[in-house]
Amino acid sequence: MLFSFFILHSNFSAHGSEVLWLTNIPPGERQKEITASGMHKLSSIKAGRGKVRIVQWVTRGNNVLSSAYILNSELPEAEIYCYTPEGDLQECNVDSTKHFKELSFNNPLEGYYNLYLIRKEVRNDTLFILTAKAELLNHSCRNGHKDVDEKIQSGDHHEKIPMDIVRKRTRLENLHFFVASGDRISFRVSKSSKPLMDASVTFVTHQGWEKTVKTNRKGEAEIQVIQDYFSPWQDINNRNIYNYLIIADYTSQEKGSFMGESYKHIHYTTSLSDGYYPSKVMYSSLSWALGLFLLCSLIAGGGVVYYRNKRSRVYREIRITNN
Amino acid sequence: MDYFTGIDIGSTAIKIAIIDEDRKLVAWKVAPTGSKFNENARDAYNALIQEHNIRLPEVQHIVSTGYGRRLYKSADDTVSEITANAIGASTVSHEHSIRTIINIGGQDSKIIKINAQGFVQNFIMNDKCAAGTGRFLEMASRNLEVDIDQMGEQHKRSLNRSLTVNSTCAVFAETEIISLLADGNKKEDIIAGIHTSIARRIARLAGRTTIQDDVLFDGGTAHNSGLIEALEEEFMRDFIVPELPQITTAVGAAYMAMDLFLKKNLHQTVS
Amino acid sequence: MVFQILAFLLLIYGGYLSIHIGTSIPTFACPYNQECPGTCYLISVQHQAHNTWASLFGFRGKAFLISLLSFVLLFIVINKAWCGYVCPLGTIQDWITKLRNRMGISFSRYDDLSFKRLKAIKYVLLVLLLFIPLGMSNSIFGLPLFSHDLGAPFCQICPGRVITPLFIGDTSQLFIDFTNTTTMIMSSLGIIVLAMFLIGSFFKKRFFCFFCPMSALHYLFSRFSMLRLIKNGDNCTKCGNCYRVCDVGIKAIAEDIEHSYMVKDDCMMCFKCIEACPENDCLKVSFLTMPVFKSTEEGFFSRNLHLNSEMQKPSKTIIEDE
Amino acid sequence: MNKNENKRYERLSAKSKGQLIIESENVLQEMQQKFENTIPGMEYFYDVAKQYAGGQLKNPERKKYIATNCIQVPIELIYAANALPIRICSGAYSMSQAGAGLLPAKSCSLVNATLGTIYTNSFPLAQKPLTIITPTTCDQKKKLSEIPSGIDIPFYTLEMPPSKDSEEAQEYWYRSVKKLKGELERITGNRITRSKLKKAIIKVAQAQRAFRHFHQLRKEEAVIRGTDAILIANTFFYDNIDTWTSHLVSLNAELEMRKSRDHNGSESRYPRILLTGSPSIFPNLKLPIMIEKMGGSIVADEFCSSNRLLYDTVAVDEWNMYDMVPALSDRYLKACTCPCFTPNNDRERKILAYIKDFKVDGVVYQSFSGCQLYELESLRISAVLEKENVPMLYVETDYSPDDKGQLATRTEAFIESIKNNL
């Protein structure tokens, strides 16, 4: 189910800018060492004595299927921030011995860990700020389900992040939340902690279908997750987690200089990627359930009635045999 | 001297016993019951006290018992013959502790179980049937033309060759005796058979209860050594037979008379 | 009755009042119902059983023991009266019974042999619901690890999972899960059990309770409980009234005259038997040896036949006659 | 029947009826006069008993009636079918003599008397019953219907199981009762509906409640003589059930007052006797009267004609036919201590419980000659009582007055022995 194959990678999205994003899916060579941890099956590596570290990889490209993992050597000077659910900054390790760039951190707390990787670069008088974000929900039912609402909050506190994108939590969301095909999900884009209007938000599905919307005054954009992949009907398997990719773009007419190079515009690109499940309607059927229920009820009820009417024995017969 | 009288009016005989203050038997008498219980009892009683020079007022308390106890008008108290028999039995012998009494009287037979204090615990009586009673013996002695007192002697002569006589019905037994005689059987063997028949009947009556030693055998029939032998054989135990088996119940009644009198006097002096 | 409704309301709608009772409730307080104020111990124990042996005997074991202890503490107070008075599934079954009674359709009873055989099912379920989650983390008897789709296996077939959310208008549990074969089978089983539950409890009083693994789990601790159903066999005439009204059909209540502790594994402690007992002091409930409710002759006539004591007072005319 | 036979029959019938009246009046007189301190509330019951003997029971509504040959017939069903149940088990010596001619010599007096009643047409009501329901309790009763005697009243045999504990037996009995329901509907022409049956059950329950109260009242002190208590239960079938109940209720009230006033029907220092065994049915109160004459106080009885008649209750869970019929069937089976059931440990337990509750000093076990079931059970009971150290007097008797002398000796000796051991 994993696909670490490299296709001709277009480093630039439809609108022409480069996109970096964080993924949960390990490159082929790492697959064996990676285990899925917690309810949300985050990729993790063992860190001794039953502890694990969550791992993310960086990919480049605006298409889920065709993006390429970034080599450790390709991206030497990125800023990396890891925020705990409580909003504190914590260490995030970049393992330089690995072939691909690999970010890992501890997740002792319950709730969303936010991981950012930021790369800034001036090209053609434009400052490109590429931000790759991952919202990683850590939950195990053994730790209980208290204070759910606080735990699922996404802290909007990251001043260090030039342009942030956050998936808005829905009212019914809890620690078991998954995005599913068919869901309408909203994103809020903020720049320097302020809602950003008119940013374009592109939603890319696993299969590569994409749609771009603009944020409104509150910096929000809503997208419906479509399902564009169906498993063959005969293999009853609907538990495919696919990754979607969200890319927010914004160009502002700010001037300045970065690392000695002056620029006239700043182009912000922030990506956010997460898994999504097939929609519940694809695999849980109320009508089948009702049908089965009615059928069973009829059989059972009818059976009892039939038995009562036809019953001739009043009590259990005592069987006698020849031997 | 104070005297206390017990009168046992049975179906065949009236038994009278008089004791003095020291609980010593001073006089006793057995007289036939006849048809007029009351008069016969009174006459016998009067004759007895005259015989022993006891004046009527000296007799403080009279207790009547037995089948005709309620018909004896001059009794101060009445008590059932079972209770009286039990009390009488426990006074008869000091070296034995009587726990069971077998009483075969004129028209009924009883098995009485008593406790260590001499009180009745349980008793069994025959039903309305003369088989297994003294009446049956009487009838047999008439048919065999043997004096009833001689039946014990006759029994001994039989030397264990006793014949089988019906034990369920006295009337059938009578015809049986006649046919046994006609067949040329010896009288003593028939008598032994009759004794066994009675004993078996009593044993069957006792079947419901467990017999505890020591066993006392009394009643008029206890004079009959043959019957005693047959019973001992049937019960497979030795019986104690008092010297005067016929008057045990009357003696018991006399003892009760004394107790009742003392109790009443005690009440009076207290109040 | 009133208590039962209150308990039902609490356990179904308690969440609206932000009540939280705990995760070791000895009755079917179903967390699949979003507004449930607490959690049925069965789901906790199934989750806790989903652990490796190492962690069960280590740090996780403590959590397991704590929740077991709180379960036992809650349970010990009112014993199986949880079933008779608190359990929402029991209450639903009682309502269905009432409906059937209204409709004039007769109820069924098991014969002795079926009763003896069927009552074992709940123990089988109890063992399975511990065994399967254990088998998800540990290889038992060399079997491969069980699929995680068997998590909380009893909940998947428990009718409470489907029914209790319906009371807050949530039909989301009424589904067949076609995710994969395991989920499909389990969810279909759940629906079949639900149908059996409704149909069964229509024809048989407290149908489901007879198979309930919670009931089996209860019975393990029942002897130590404070609330006890006591029978004085000397006063019993074996009239069978108690058996007649017993919803689960425990014959021992009528026929056992030797033992005094009468809470059997199927007993719901609904105390209908006490109401139906016409002998003074034959059956009673005691809480820490204090009698709470006793069978009385007078009570029998007033409760069961609704004869009020007025009828037993001499009417004036008769007294004047004499 | 030819003419002579007919004449003979009429003579027998008239003679038996006449004797029954005399016999009953004698017994009632004995009860009312020989004992002082009668209770005013008893008058009604004496009257009803008198009416019964005279064959003049009240039936103002002119209801059809059904004769029951044993208390094991579910009377609630009969009431629900708009008919009256009247128990015809008889305690009359005259009737037993009339019946004895038709039955083998060793038959029990009760059966003789019952057959005599039917044969001489001496029913307590003027008309004949629709049918005679005979449960298969004891062998003699169940064969009554097959005695060739020219009786033209149909018998209905209510099948009872020979045991009561097994599931099969209970099912069998439920079926019997269900069948009886259909049969009653057919015989009376009235449907037994849910509400009618409910009413009947409640009606009987009211009587039971009063009767149980009466029973409880006797526990502490002997507030009423045992003979009176037996008579009260005996009259249950002989009047409108509501009237009977209300009279018992007022008697209870009276007894309650007497209890507080410490007026005892028979004084409590007398040995307290429990009567059990073959039932004493009015006018055969020979043994109970004898016991009380001899100074015993009958504090309780375990007779089917008396205590057991109304003691066991009906508990209905759902007031529908499907539950009511089995529930009332249970009343007649499960707690029943009739010796026709094997095993019958419940009888021992009941007797022991009564001994405890009523502080009984001694048990008198009455057994009619020929009543094998009670004779056989006496062995067990006496063994149990011996173990418990309770004295028991086993009395084998019948309806004839000729063993009164013997009875007197036995009961007196028994009571004396209890007194001595007290």
C-alpha cells in the first residue's frame, strides 16, 4: 500500500511555486523499522523501553502520488519547530545519518502535536517562504477521554510561523477523529497570527484531483473531501488511509532583504497533509443494517409464533435408545 | 392413718389397691366386673376396707381408672389407665428402670413407653378387636375346656410343638381351634399356638415403635406363664413380671390419689 | 419502577447534564451513547485486556486493578440490583414486557434442561470478551494475534451499543460495517443480536439478561455484597409464587429451602419474588444485615391482588346483626 | 330399577337424610352446649352448618352448581363460569352407611359417605349438581365414578399428577386445568373470560386473606376452639363466598378484641394440640370434640378440609388468561401437602413449622381406616416427630360412634402424658 516510487517530479504546483510537505509515509528503505503507534497510526521508531518517537519525512511536490522525498543533503538550512499540545516548543531531532530527511520527536502528551519545517529562499526578487506543517494527533484510549475539547485544540500561537494553516475543528470532533471522504473540512489561514484573506487554498487528493478556493475575510476556506478512489467491490476492504495535501499560497507586496538578497514580493506557501479515510457511507450501511434487523426479527418472531402454534410437546421428550 | 385408694374398673375385673401414707400396699382385691360397674365396685371396695379394718373417712382420696372409671360415682378423680399403669409400673420394682410396659387386659392390649420419671411418652393400643387380648384367652379356655389358670402349665407340656392359630380374628380362631381339636391335636399344642398367636399380635402392634429395656409385662394375662414365654420368644427379650401383675394399674391409681391429695392440701395450706 | 426510570434517564441522558460517574459502572451505561454519563465496566475491561502480558503485570496492571476495584466497590453496595433497577437495557426489556402484557400475548419459559444449558452462555461470553482482547496483544496458545477489528468484541455484538444511542436520536450505531470481513461479520452479528434482543425480550421476560456477561461477572463478587436476598426455608411452603413472578425464571427461589443466600447468577434482584411471597418473613432483602424489605402476608394481598385493607374490616351491617 | 328397588331406594334416601339432620344437630349441640364461653360470631357458621345438613343452602341467584369431590378442584374457574362450587366430601355417618353398601368393605368412611351423598341424592342444595368433578387424588375417590350405582349425574375426572415436584408433573397439571376450563365452559354454557376469572381469583383471595388472618390469630393464644375453627373452614362452600368472608372478617375482629381482653376460647394452659391426617368434615367432628373434651386445646390443624382449604395463595404476574390459569393451578399443586403426592416432604416441613409457630405440645394424627395414604404417611410423620421429640397420637378411626370409649381413653391418656411432661 505504500508507494515510494518516484515519478517525474514536478517541483512546482499548478500555480508555479515549489511545495514542501511532511508525510507520515516512510520511504521504502525505512519501512521495516517503522511501526504505527497510537490510534492514529503515526509512524514511529522505537526509542528504548517501550517509548517511541514520531517520525515524519519531507517531500517535495504538489501531488501526493508523485512527490519525492527530500534527501538529507538537499535541505540543510530549514527551520524546524515542534509544538506540544500545550503550545510549548519542544526539541525535534533531524537524523543526519539517514539518507532521507527525517524528523522525529517524542510525544508524551495527548492531543495535537504541530510540526513545522520552514525554508526561506530568495529567487527572482521574490522571497519564497515554504512551510510544511503536520498536525499529529496523539491518542490512546487507555489514557482516558478527559478534557477532550482542550486536547483537540490547535494552538494558533505560532508567531514563528510566517503563514500558518489550521484545520478547523468541528463541533463533534473528539480524540478519535479522522477526516473521511465526503467531509467538509475548513481551514483557516493566518499570517502573523492574523486571519489572512484572499489566500488561495488548494486541496489535492491522493489521486491528484485538486481544487483551489480563496479564503474569506476570516481567513477561512472550506473544502469538501471527495472520494476519487474505490476499491474493487469484491474485496471488502475499506480501511485505506490516503493522504490529502492542502497548499495555501499567498503573495504579498512586501519588500525587504533576506540573507543579503533583496526582494520585492514575498510568496508564502504553506502545506498541510493528513490522512483521510473512505467515507463512512462507503462502508457502514444503515439500510443493510435495517434490512438485516428486519429479516432477523421476522425470522425470530415468526419462529416463535410458529413454534407456539405448532407445538405439540409440552415438555422436553425423554429419548430412549436401543442400546 | 391416711389411706389412698386406686380402683381400676376393667372390662373383666375390678382391681382395687389401697396404700398407706408410707406408700405401702396395705390391701388389694380383684373382683369380677359383671354388668353393674358401679355397684360391684362399691361392694368390692366396702368388703375390702372392712376386711382390713380401715374406716371410710380414713381413705383420703380415691382415684378411679380403667374402662369404667367415669361410671364409678364415689371417685374423687379419674385418670386414664395408661397413665395409671405407667405410674404403677414404675413403683413395682426398684432394681429395674422400666421403659416399656406391655399390658394385656381383658379387652385391650397396650404398649406404653415411659420415660425415666415414669411419665408416659408414647403408647399404642389395639383396635376394636379382641384378637390379642385376654378375652381371646378366655374364649379359648372355654373351647378347650381347660381352666384358664392351667393354661400356663399346659403350655409347658407342649415342648415347642405349637400349632399355628389365626392371629387376625378371634372369631375365626375359635372355629380353627375346634377343627384342630377334631383333627386330634393335643390340647397343649393348641394352647401354645394360641399363646404364640397373641404374642405375634402384640408384636405386630409394637411394630410401629421401638421397644426399650426394661420391659414390664402386666395385666391379668401376666399370670399365664405360657403367654409370657410366647411373648419373650416373639420379642426376643426378657420381661419383668411383677408379683401382682393384675393390680399394677390400681396401685398406680392409688399412688396418683396420694399425689393429688398432697397437691391439693398443699394448695389449701398455702392459700 | 420510578427509580428504574430515573436510572434510565440518568444513564441515557446524563451527559447533557455533564454528569460523569466513572468508567467502572457495573451496568450497561453505554459510552457509544454520546450523552452517557459513565462507562460500562465491560468496555473498560475489554480495553484493559487488550494489553501484552508484560504490561498487564506491570504498570497497566495497576490501572486494571484500580478499575476492577472501583467496579467491585460500586457493585458491592447494591449487588445485582444494578440489573433490576439501573441497567437501561433491563429497563427497555421491562417496557417491552409491559407492551406484550398489554397485547395479551403470553410469555415463554425455558424448561429446566434448557435453562441449565443456556445459562452457561453468559460465562462463555465473559471468557471470550476477556480472551479476545488479550489475544489481540498476546499470542494465546500459539494462535496468531487477533485482528484489531475485534477490539471490544462484546460491545460489537451488544444490543446496548445500538439501542442506547437511539434514545438520543443517534442512529449512527445502526450499521453494518463493510470495512473488511471481520467488521462486517461483527457488525452483522451485532444487528442479529439486536433483533434477537427485541424479539426475545418480547416473548421472554428479561431475555437478554440471561445471557449477559455482566451478570456473570457480577456473580463472581455477589457473595460479598452488602445487599442480600435472604430466604428462610423454614417458612417456605414451596407454593411457587416467587418462581411464577420471577422474570428470569429461577426455580431455586421456590424449591431451595436449605440455602439462605438466594442471589443466583441469573438473579436481577428485582425483588418481585418478595412481593409475591405470602409467608411472613420468608424472603427478605437485607442491607448489611438490616432488613430492608420483607415478605408479609398482608403485603402479599395488597400488592399482588390489590386488596386494600378496607375490604378486610367488618362491614357495619354485620356487626349490627349480631 | 324396578318398583321395589325404587321404593327401597327412596326409603334409604329419606332415612339417610333424616339421620344426617339428627347427627348434625347433635354435633352442633355438643359444640355449642358442652363448652362454655362460645363466641357470638360463631352463630352464623353454626347456622350455615345446620342449613347444610338440612339440604337447604341458600342460592338466591339460582346459580347452577358444580359438585367438587375434593378441595383440589380449582374453584376460581367454577366461579368464573358463573357457577357455584360445592364440595360434597361428606363427614356424615349416615351417608357412609348408605354408601358402604356400594363399595368394598375396607373403603374409607369419607369415600363411603361421599358416595352415599351422591347415591341418596342428599346434596346440600335442592337441585342436583351439573357435574361432579373428582380429582384423581386418592385411589378410592378416583374410582367413585366407576361404581355401578345408577347415579345419573355425570362425573368429570380431573387428572392430577402423582407427584408435584417434577416439571412434567407441573405441566401435566397445567394441561389438566386448562382442559377443565374448556370443560366447565361447555358444561355451564358460560365463557370464562379474563375479567371474570380475575374477579373470581380476587374473590377467593379475599376469603383467603380473612382465613389467613384467622390462622395468624390462633398462633399466639388459643383464641378460638379448634372444633369451631374446623367448622368455619367446613362452611366455606356452603354459603355465598362474600357473605362467608365478611362474617369471618367480623369474627376475626371479635377474636382480636378477645385476644386483647385475654378471653380465651379454650384456655391456654391446656396442652396445645395439632391435628393432622384424614380430614374431619362436618358432622364428623368426633375426634376434635373428644380432644377438647379431654382437655386438649386444638390450636392448629393440617386438614385439607380446614387449614389447607384456603391457605395457599395465587400470585399472578400478568393478569391475562395465559398466566392466571397456571397461577391458580399452582395454588392447587405446588404447596399442597396431600399424601397423594410422592415425595411429600413438604407435609413434614409444614407440620414441623406449625409445631414451632403454634407452640404445639402434641400431635394427633387421625387416619380413617381404609385411608391408605394417610396411614402410610403416618409412619414417616411419626418418625420425624419422634426425632423432634414431639409426642404423637396415632388414631385409626372411622365415622361410626362405637369407638368413642376407646378414643376417650387414648386421647385422655395422651393429654395426661403431655400434661405430665409439660
